[in-house]
Amino acid sequence: MTTPKADYQTSMVFDSLWRGAHVATMKGGKYSSIENAAIGVVDGHIAWIGEAADLPHYQTHGEHDLAGGWVTPGLVDCHTHLVFGGNRAGEFEQRLNGVSYQEIAQQGGGIASSVRATRDASEDDLVISAKRRLQSLMQDGVTTVEIKSGYGLSLESELKMLRVAARLEQELSVNVKLTCLAAHAMPPEYTDKDEYIDYLCETVLPTVAELGMADAVDAFCEGIAFSTEQVARYFNTAESLGLSVKIHAEQLSSLGGTRMASSFKALSADHIEFIEEADVKAMADSGTVAVLLLGAFFTLKETQRPPIALLRQYGVPMAIATDANPGTSPVLSLRLMMNMACTLFALTPEETLAGATIYAAKALGMTDTHGSLEVGKVADFICWDVESPGELSYWLGGNLIKERIYFGNKSHGNKGYGNTFRQ
């Protein structure tokens, strides 16, 4: 224990104190940097943060010298489909040979093929495969991840997927937010979309809510999926059950899904390549976050970018996520998406880091606890072996992590199974 600097009665007492690095707090969506910083942690939360020279008198049960580099909040991946059976590498080859995403879906591929594989897989098998993918994200700095269902499309299979996602949080040092994406596609046993939406509203969502198996619900609003009116019915049910909503919208066409979701004060609207100014204004008015999904944009060779200038003009927060999924975004690096946001969508490195921290947390309804390094928030942070925070969007790959701190403690992977990546 460090020798007290003053009388015990006037000293702060930290469980741990971290010092010896600069900090990009990301408060207010800016770097908001602190040079030669110190972070005091109590009960897994930040109790003090500032320049080390300004530390009050303190005691600590553990003092840690980070020995240089930059500390940021742990990265937040706010849109993933990490739990699924099989893969769709064959469809990747089809698209390279000129077959469109819509044509693949019409042939029984796409989401439908993942539904078959996921239904056939055991819960344990899904845990093993999803765990491997999640560990790759963690190696890249992720400490909080959203995981969607949506490859089950039946009550039994949707609950199986949500149980798998919950098990990942139990086995790994990562915070998992659960989203029910039952309105993702049509299951093979249904031919009428309205009948399937009725099933979701009358059976699936009430059961998910009763069991406490989801933090939010999501829907795919698109010509190959569900209409604005159908998704609105689904959202009305979610709202009546006390569940927040999110939406996949305006990825392939403009249907008004973003405006509709904004009327429900949706946490986020994701993809949004085809949104118009009225959509952007609706998002600004409702506080809905725009989630940019570079992986699908790149993999599908899309050419229409989201209207970044309009989003800036109206002050709509822009989050960035991997959209990790087997078909359109086989991505296991959030930092790679940060780089692509700079090179493909012309965001700044500061915007991309905000998009992977504080605004990603906002897209999950977590800004009170995560996404920036401030007193009272959870002490999830990464110390990076870089000379400036902008390098996180500059490097394509590579292990840049010096230390990974989860809930105030050094953490490198499995709970109780030792370290699984660089210490």
C-alpha cells in the first residue's frame, strides 16, 4: 500500500490508481485530453481523473505505472450479429462474380441460409464460435459490445441466441448489451409478412420482455425485409413492453424508416446511406444516433455514402460499429472501421474515436455509465502504445494495446482462464 500523503481522514482512498500516460477522455465527443494524467478507481468506477500533479492526498491498494502511451475509454461496438451458425463465404464469391445481395436473398441465401445453420447449431456450439469472434474484437480494444439475435426467427431459436450472447458476458471480461432482432427476415415457415409480424408482437416480444432477455429490439426496414408500417407495429409492441428500439434503415433505398423510428425516439438508426434531409432533422429532434456501418458498405461495394455533411449540420451524433455478421460484414476489427470512416466517409480521427466510444455508448443508451472517462463512470479503458489518439484510426491492424482495464482491473480475456492475448 502506498504511504499516505496526509492524515488518513483527509485522504482519498482508491482501490487502484493508474498514472504515467496521457488521456483522451472523449468528454463531449472531443479528445478533451489530459497530459500526464492519473485515474483513481473505486468499486470499478472512476473516482478521480486529472493531471497527476493535481492529485489530492490519497491512499491506494494498488498503483500502476502505464509507462507512456495514450489512454482512451474502452471501445464500444454498438452493432454486431456475432452469434450465428456456419458462414457465408460462398456468397462472398457469388457477389465477386456479379450476383447482387438482393438476388442472393431471393435464391434462398443471405439471412435465410444463416437462419438454417443457426437453428441447427447447439447452444454450446454457438457459444464456442461467437466467443472466438468476440475475443478478436476484444483484442482490438472493445470492452462493450451489442449482440443481436435475428438468425433464429422463432421464439425458441431467438431465445437460444440471446442466451448465448448472455453467456459470453459471463465467460469473458466484456459488457454485453442484448438486442432482439426478430424482425430481421421472413422465416421459412411463413409466407405472409403481416402474419409473421403478428406472431412477433403476440408471442416473441412479450416472452422476451417477460424473461428480461433483451435491452432493446431492432428491425430491418427495407424492400427485401419489412415495410415501414410493419416495423411501426412491431415498435408499438416493444414500446408497450418498455423496450427501447433501434432500426436497420435506408441501407438500400429510401422508405422513411428512419423518420418512423425517430418518432419512437429510437436509440439509433443504422446504415442510413439513403437518408434525406427530413430524416436527418427527425433524428436530430429525437436524439437518435446515426450508426455508420463501413463493413457492409465496403463488402457490398456500395457507392452512396450517408450524408455526412447534413449529419454534422444538424448535430446528429455519428457512431461507428463493425456490423460483424456472416454475410455482408465479416469484420472483427472496430479500429479498421474507424480507418474506413476516415478514408471512405471523410470523418476525422477525432470523430471516429468519438463514434467508437461516447456516441456508440449513446446508441446503446449507456452514456451515463460508459463511453467517456469521467468521474462516476465505469472504469473501462485501454492504454494504447501510440503517440497520439489519431493513430488509432491511422494504423491498419496491429496490436496496439499496452493495457486493457475492465471495471477497474487489468483484464486480458477469459474470466478465470488466464490471459488470451497480449499483456
